[in-house]
Amino acid sequence: MKVTVEKVDDINFILSGTVKNSMIEEKVAKETKQDASNDENITQDAASKIFKEFVDAGIKEADIDVANVLGQPTLRKHEQQEDSIYFEVELSISPEIDLNTDYTDIIPSFVKPTAEPKEVEAKLLEYATQQAPFSKIDEERATANGDIAVIDFTGYIDDTPFEGGSAEKFNLKIGSNSFIPGFEEQLIGMVYGEEKTITVTFPKDYQADDLAGKETKFDVKLHEIQEQKAITPDDAFAQHILKDPKATLETLKKKLAEQITSEDISQLYMAELKPKLIEGLHTKFSFTLPNNIVEQEIDAKVREKTRSFNEDEHKSYMEDKEKFMQLRESVREDARKSIKTALIVEALAKKQGIVVHDQEVIAALSYQAMVTGQDAEALVKYYQDNNLMTSAKMGLTEDKLFGVMLGFHQ
């Protein structure tokens, strides 16, 4: 095994060379002797070990400290030759980031938001309304968002009723997004006893294959409208909301003010402060980016972008290499910015002793799932299966670091 090293720049290297077929055959024979019951994976295991030995030889040839190797080496090319396999591998080491750089002047100044009394009262009214029971409206009027509509409905595909597509005296809260997209909005404005036909299209990913993606008509009759009327908040109401027998209405108002302030700070941070910090840090720090890590980030961004593609869209990109490469190039600059930000944040966080644990990442993903109506376990598994946990951890590290820089917490 002979490996040639090309130093692309101060942190990126190309390792190239050949491995004799006989060496691979010997490795396979050795693996077979050690575990004859695992025939299916023997060749793959042997190839993985040969590849590792190739990379290790390249690292030694380049006189690189293994501790400085960043991420996983990327296999750029492999070709079967007459009696050997030619490998070309890209490898990167950690860039030098000058941690003595003064970046205090790029930290944006801001006025910390505070909750106004009218905002607290509005939030209190919202809670009081949410806790109120639904009751039939006193005076007849048209349906509005937030009402419960008591309806009969029958669904038709090509003028034929379909199984499970009908109900009587069904309670549906308008705006709950619990029915087929577009259905609830078309109930708005209906009056008692009114009948109308609603046309909607089932989502393409609907669980029933015979309905997925199909246009459907529903005959609907409105029987009754129910609404929530806010209850009068008092100390007992506060104790119920806060699950605290000693709470008072003033305690609840204080908690609501803190919640509003936290939401306002979060919005200010995401919309203005965080982008300004990232832009400022990019101007302060200059260093070479690791090519293999950038390529891996491009892969991740492409996966995320294609996550919503349907089968035909996936197929079009898989069959058209040029189109796929254009997709990769379209996210390259964002990938480079993401990696530069991550490396700066990692270096500064390490200097300041900021650490994010795995359980914090899982907790954050679970909260995200709850807010967006997703399954928490499924979301965590998606991140794990697609190698996104490191990225999520870096995101939390970034927010912790920026919080310290902005004075949100010490």
C-alpha cells in the first residue's frame, strides 16, 4: 500500500494511492476465518478495514496529528484497476482560529423588552377564554373561526359516498386544523340550518391510499354553533392554571408578564440579534474551511430540502445527474456559512466552558415536536438516523454562547 499526499491548503489534504487486490483478498480470508458465520458482511467489513488502513497510512505520510483530523475522511474516487484498487480521499484538519480576536464591538446593543399591562390583560383573557366550556350561542349568527360547528356531512368521490366519510351531529372546532385541509375554512359564514357543498383535496400522504391526493365533495348541514365565553379570572382561576393552591391572580399576572417578555426576547433574538452576531463574527474571524465537512453539510442540506419531495420529484433528481449537482451547488454557500459559524461557535464556547449535553438536545427536540404537533420519538429518531444530532447540539451551543454574549444569562 502506497499513499501519496497532496496538501491543498493549510488544512485540506488529498490522499491518493492503490491497494493491491491480493491485500483485500487476504483481509477477506482473515475475516472469514475469524467469523465464518457472517458471510454477508465479511467483504464489506474487510473493505472498511482496508479503507481505514489506507487513511491511516496517509495521515502518517502527511505527518498529521490524528487528534486534529476533523470529521470523517471523504472518499472522492475509487477505481478498479488491473491488479489493484485506486483510492482518492479528502481529509481535513481543524483550522487555526485566533481566540485572542476582540469581537466585543460586533455585539449589538438593544433595549430589553418588557410586557405592557394591556398585553398581560390580553393574555389573561386568552387563558380565561380557553378554559371556558363551549355552549350554544344565545343569538343566531354566522359561524366564525374558533366556534364549534355541529354538522352533518357526507363525502363523495366521483359522486359515490366513501366509507368513513359521513357523520351526524359531528362537533368540529373551526381553526383546529383537525379535518382535511380547506374544510374548516369553508364552514365560516354558515348560518343555522344552512346546507352547502364543500370541495377539498385529500393530502398526497393521507393514510388511506384510496383517498390520498383525490378531490372530494362533502354535503354539509349546519345544526348548531357553540362558542366559548371567557370566565372571570380570580385567585381560584390562578390556582387552577398554575397548579398551585397558594397562587393569586397577581401571581398569575406576574407569570404571564414573564412569559410575554420571554417570547418577545426570543423573537427579537431570532429576528435581529442572532443574525447580527453571526454576520459580525464572520467579519472578525478568517480561516480556511474544511472541504470534507462542507461537503457533508451540503449532503445534510440536500437531504432536508428533498424531505418534502414526492416520489416523482425524487426520481427526477436521481435520474438527472446535472440537475442533482445544481441542487447541491444551490446550497453550497449556505453550507459554507453554516460550517464557518459552527467552527467559530465551537471554539468560543470551548474557551468559555459552555457545554450542551445530549439530554438537552433530546429535550429541545421534544419541545419542538410538541409545538409543531409532531411525534417526539419520531423526530428524535429522524435526527439520529440522518446524523443531525451533532448539528442540533451545535445549535443549542450557539444559543447558549450568544445568550452569554448578549447578557441574557451568565
